[in-house]
Amino acid sequence: MPRDYKKERRDYYGYGKYEDQTAEQKRHRREMAGRKAARETLKKEGKVKAGQDVHHKNGDATDNRRSNIEATSRSYNRAKNKK
């Protein structure tokens, strides 16, 4: 049976009513919103291009201070964020 990626994403982020989400799903959604906001900040400055990721230097995806974010290659960012 093939994987149902849409279901996995729904389960991970907890789409639906906010009160029906688990604490972990709420955290995932906050982090996703933080990553999107950081990307928009760098896009406005013209510092992030297609194929690049936004790297949070301190590892906190909700900390979008300009001093904490930078545009990096995907391979660099994914290598730095391995746990």
C-alpha cells in the first residue's frame, strides 16, 4: 500500500479546529509560521533566492530577529539542523 503523504501532513500539523490539536501539533504549527515569517523577511530584503533555505542560527524557528536568520543553501541548512 502506498504512503498517504496528505494524511501524514494533516496528522503532523493537526489541521482542523485549534482546540482539537495536541500540544505537539500546536508547536509544529508555530514553528511552521515562524519559518514562513523568516523567509518573508529575507525575501523583502532580496537576500533569499529560489533553492535556498532560511537558517535560524540558534535553532529556534520562532526566533525571527534579523540577527538570528540568514539565507543558506539547502544542503548546508539541512546538515546543520541534524539532531
